[in-house]
Amino acid sequence: MEQYWSGSAINKNKGMVENLQHCGIIKSRKVVEVMENIDRGLFVPNGVQPYIDSPFAIGYNATISAPHMHAACLQLLENHLEPGMHALDVGSGTGYLTACFALMVGPNGRTVGVEHIPELVSFSIKNIEKSDAAPLLKDGSLSVHDGDGRQGWPEFAPYDAIHVGAAAPEIPQPLIDQLKPGGRMVIPVGNTFQDLKVVDKNSDGSISIRTETSVRYVPLTSKEAQLKGE
Ligand SMILES: C[S@@+](CC[C@H](N)C(=O)[O-])C[C@H]1O[C@@H](n2cnc3c(N)ncnc32)[C@H](O)[C@@H]1O
């Protein structure tokens, strides 16, 4: 997906959300509400201009994804993020989308972030603590774990929504297994050329996969390969 705006004229979270609506990326009131309530500015390292439509480095060869990618994924998953549902965010990085998911599924739902860089797990927890999702972290309906996201997080499976924030060479089987019938996974797949795939598990357990758009993400890989920049 392209960059929809650049420059620093947009310097407030509300302005960023309005721009995403004008560009046609955000289409629903539900996504407007969650992106207004979770301020992206709380999830970026000091010195980063949070409201520009661009990914930014967060250390450890990782990035916070661009606002238009966060919005597009929320839009694709919104019907699977109803109150009481279970959501898994693999490669949760800054915790931005994890916090959005938690606000959408609420205290009777379950939101799990899995990230394999422990320093980013701590960073994301601190970020979430500053946000409107803090009470959900406190009550335990939202948690972020240090782990290899390619294995999913079986403890709270099956999931209505799975988001993968890094590009996999192929769709990891444990993630397909942990998707609930009727559930949806959004995952970038590929190496140099990547497609954002939408994976729906039908009620009979069969899988339908379609391509949403071309994307560019950091790889879903081992911690060692990521830190070496491979
Ligand atoms: C594009 S970044 C962050 C995306 C996140 N949605 C955000 O905007 O903050 C992708 C993240 O995936 C993590 N990652 C890569 N491979 C992983 C793996 N096997 N298990 C868990 N996390 C992984 C990286 O450390 C990185 O934080």
C-alpha cells in the first residue's frame, strides 16, 4: 500500500484519523472510534512524529507500521472484534494494535499480544499503560507475552481475530489451527514481494484465502535472524 500523506502538517491523532477517513481507508464508525481513543502518539519512541503516514523504526530491526496499515487491518477485522471475542496480535511490537483490539473486544473478551523481543514487550506494556486500554491490562483481559508468534498462543485459543504484524514466508499452521470457525486472520505473506492475505475459517473448518493488497513488512522470523538483520 502507498503512503497517503507525508510532512508534519498533521500533528494530532484526530487529524490523522480524519485523513484516513478522507483517503477512504477508514470506512466505519467503529474503526474511527477506536483509532480516536488509542492515541498513536503514546506508542512511538521519543523524537518520532507519530501522525505521519509512515512506518518508523522502533529498534531491534522492527518498526511501528504506518497508520494506513493499522487502519486497513482494523477495517478487515472489525466484525471479528466484537465485545466478548478473542483476538491474537502476533508480532505486537509497540502494542498499538493490541490496545485497539482490546478496546474493541472489551473486558469480557480476551486480547493477547505475542512479541519475541523482550525489550519490545516491556515497551508495549508501558505504552498500553498510558492509553485508554490500561484498565484491560490491569483486569487481565489484555496481556502481552514474550514468545515466538509463529506458534500462536494456545492458552486463549480459538481466536475470532488473528493479526500478524510481520511477513511470513508461508502461513504458520499453528495460527490456522488456533483460528475459530467463523474467524478471520490477516497476515502478510511473502519474502521480497508480499501480499496481505485474508484467511477466513469457514464453519465446517475449511479455509478460504484471498489477497487484499501488496505490502512491505519486516519478516516473521527467529529472534536471532531478526537481530542479525537477516
Ligand atoms: C512491523 S513490526 C510491529 C508491528 C506492530 N503491529 C506495530 O505496529 O507496532 C513487526 C514485529 O514482529 C515482531 N516479530 C517478528 N518475528 C516474530 C516472531 N517469530 N514472533 C514474535 N514476534 C515477531 C518484530 O519483533 C516486530 O516487533
